[in-house]
Amino acid sequence: MTQGFWTTDDFNVFSIEGLEHRMNALQTKIQPKFQVIGEQISTYLSSRGTGEFFPHVAKHARRTVNPPNDSWVAFATAKRGYKALPHFQIGLWGTHLFIILAVIYENPDKKGIAERLSQNVNVLTSLPEGFVVSGDHMKPEAFNINEIGTDGVERLLDRLASVKKAEFIIGKHLSPDNATGLSEKEFFNFAEETIARLFPVYDIIIGN
């Protein structure tokens, strides 16, 4: 049987008690995989021609008490910092793997982004089955786009435009069982296919 890229132990890292122990497991088990993902996916993103993308592996450096509940590698068109820019992320919660495009609260153009997406909401609602949206990257829950429909997406976009802390996250989740069942090649194919589906959304977000 082919060894999967992800293992059950990777997801179980987020059940480890204590900041030091969980961070040690993150650094030894998961961050090396994020480095591999960072190299391959930044090359894939850059090859599209909408700017050079750089990987940013989450370090969780500011944490002093509470251990992180999720971790990720982010991709943005800046070498230093990504939170103020629209960015892609691949990461893990204990409950799932995520591949997302994110506009988070540090972004200075949230109102403009919300307006552009609202004018092209069909690009969001016509995504294939399995794509989800969220208004908060700090929470694992997300809504299936097919289930909430245009009205639900518009509510998230209205909130993005008007609420300071509001965010807009769109992408796909994979359960631990599904993620660990993928070989390395299958995982990267899945990641690149998911990101390719999000490129039209990214173009609208950046005003292309």
C-alpha cells in the first residue's frame, strides 16, 4: 500500500496537551510537510502569471499559553507578510485538512473586494459540489455553497463590507480519513485542482 502524504498522527497533533508539547509535534511532524507544500505550490501559483507567490509557514511565535488549534502554510505575492493580502492557505485542524483562498480582517480593501465579489456572485455559486465558505478563519466550521446558495453568500459578503472583523474564506475541506487515503501525488493533484478552481475568484478579488 502506498504511504499517504498525511497520517492520522498529523491530525492528532492538535489533541496534544500543552503549548510546548504541541508546538514540538507541529515543528517535527507537520512543518516539514508544509515546507514541501510551500515549495511546490508556490511554484504552481507563480506559473500562472498573476505575480510571484511566496510561502509562509505559520510559526505561532506569539503564543505563550494556549496551543494552536490549527496550522498552515500561506501563499501570497509578498516575501514578508501575507495577512493584508488575499492569500491561499493549505493547512490542518484536528477535524480536517483545508485548501482555501482567504481575505482576512487585516486586508485594507475588504469593502472593494466584497463589492467586486457581489457583482460576480455567480462565479462563487457555480463552483462544483464540495466548495465551502466561511466568515471567520479562526473557526473550523464552514458552509457548503450549494446549501446556502446566493442569499447565504451575499450575507457573508455584506458582512465583509461592513464589519471590521469580518472575513471571507472559500475553498475545500477534506476529512482526516479522506486526506490520509491520498498518496503524495494524489494530494498535490487535489490541491492544485482546488486552487485552479479558485483562480477566477482570486482574479475578481485582486481586480483583474
